Amino acid sequence: MPDKLRIALFFGGKSAEHEISLQSAKNVLDALNKDKYEIIPVGITREGDWYLESDIGIHPCPAKHIVLDLGQSKQLIGVNDKHLRQSFDVALPILHGPNGEDGTIQGLFQLANIPFVGSGTLASSLCMDKVFMKHILQQAGIPIADYVTVNAYQYPSINHMKILQRVGLPCFVKPANMGSSVGISKVKIAEDLNAAIELALRYDTKVIIEAFIQGREIECAILGNEQPKASLPGEIIPHHEFYSYEAKYLDDNGAELSLPAAVTAEQQTLIQDTAIKAFKALACAGMARVDMFLTADGQAILNEVNTIPGFTRISMYPKLWDISGLPYPNLLDELIQLALAHFDKRQQLDTKH
């Protein structure tokens, strides 16, 4: 029997989405086939320290404080115990938000010559930053909502009326680099715009103010590298004002999921084609969840692309693949194989001249 692949599962992280990462990682750990894989859980604290864990949870133990060897050995090395050396074959980052989903840890893995699941540095950073993501989508001819960007240094002198003339009311105010609906506000009256921007600036130095799109909230899961495939679409029907953090994670009745979404064959093709087009335009790899609005006049207006989608018990990405005929454990198998294939292809590139 061949040796098991050793999977280093990274979770936690320096992000407001730390707790969501823990939930996702617990589900991934449960779903990974223990007959195929030896799993090495690596917990990252809110301060950025790495610890070798016996289970999913940030309970730092000084004897298990570790760092990554940046050589060719693909090893995690003990900080206080130099005899602690844990090698692995593939990194599986289940890290949401900044310092995990934004290209930072992906760049580290690339420097260390480590295969890893998901998109590389460029795609991860582009999709994390909603402003740059929209630039690319616009260039690719993919419909998006109108928007205005406000940086922290601009905030004291912004022209509120000019912004609202551009995007209208209601509008959404979001941190440019954040997920899980953290720091997002739906602004219905002009007097609430300041407070919404200040809330978003707690999580990022750049804020995006988007026009409200009247449409059904549709999500589509993408899987693959050069030839990605799209899942059946699903629909989110929020019971809150919008699909907020509370609606997603704190209220069991915060939203209704329609899986698969009740759409026509023509609408399904439009959704899937739009999702794949966005995935390719942003140079994604491995996986992504593509969120969009399906309007009454038949448009698919793209909202965002998430390169490390949630894997919690309520998350849409694994649910969408499950209804498309790919169960959770098989989905993880395919993601790991895609990571190895992507790595092997990069290894064939010439590094000498």
C-alpha cells in the first residue's frame, strides 16, 4: 500500500474571519479521507504565531510552536524543540480574509516550493481586493455594479452627495479587503453613509461603495485549473436585510438556501458561463465561489469571486458540488490532485537562461 499523502491543514489566521476559518477547518478535517491522508493541523493565532495542533483549535503549546523551513524539505520545524520536524506533501490553506486568502501565504508557499490548494499569489490578491477585482472584470466585459472607492486618507474630505449621485440609494458600503460580510452596511438614507464608511474603515484602509442591484442572489462553485468546470447554481434567500455576517453564521434562520436554484436552462448556462469567464479572467486555480445577481431582465451581474470559500456546515461551496454529484470527501480529493498537477506544471518551467 502506498504511503499516505501528508496534508498540512492551515487554519485560524490574523483576520476578522478567524472564527469562520476554525469552523471551515473542522469540517475539512472531518471530511478528509484518513485512509488516503495523514493530516497535520497547523493553527495560526490572531497574532500570527504558528502551532502544531492535535486538533482544530488555537490552544498554543510552547513545545509545538513551529516555523516553516524555506528550503526544499517541506518541513515544519519546532521553535523551542529543534528535534520537532514534520514534513508534508501538500499545503491546504483554509484561511479566510487578509493574511491568508489575499496571496500572502500563497507567496510563502511558492517561495518554499510547496504544492498548495487554490489560487496563486496574483489571483488571490486580485480577488481579495474588490476594487482591483472589478477592474479586471470590467476589462473582461463581465457586468458589475457601479461603485466608488474611498481611501482612508480621502475620507475627511469626501463629497457625500457626489458619491450618492453616482451609486444611488440604497447602496452597500464594504471594506475592500474582507469577506464573510464583515464590516458591510446597507445604507438607505444619506445620513447613514458616514457611519457605514467608518465601520468599513475599521477593517481596511480602502472602502468600496456599491450601487444596490435588485436581483436574486446566485452562487456558483468552480473547480479546476486550465479547464475549470462549474457546479449547478444555488440561490440564497436572506431573511435579514441582506446576507450579513449574522445571517450567515449567527442566526440559524438567517437565510434560506435553494439548491439547486430554480432557474431556466438558459439562465443556468448564463450563470455557469459567467462564473467560468470570471475565474479565468482573474487567473484563478483550484477552486472559487462566484457570487452574482440574476436580474429580472436576464442579466448576471457579478458581485465577487472568493478564492477560499467557506467550508463550514452551512457553506455553499461544498453544498453546490454535492448537489452536482461530487460529495465533500471527493471534492477534497480533487482539490488536492489539482494542487499537485498545478505544482508539477510550474516545476517544468525553465528557471535558467
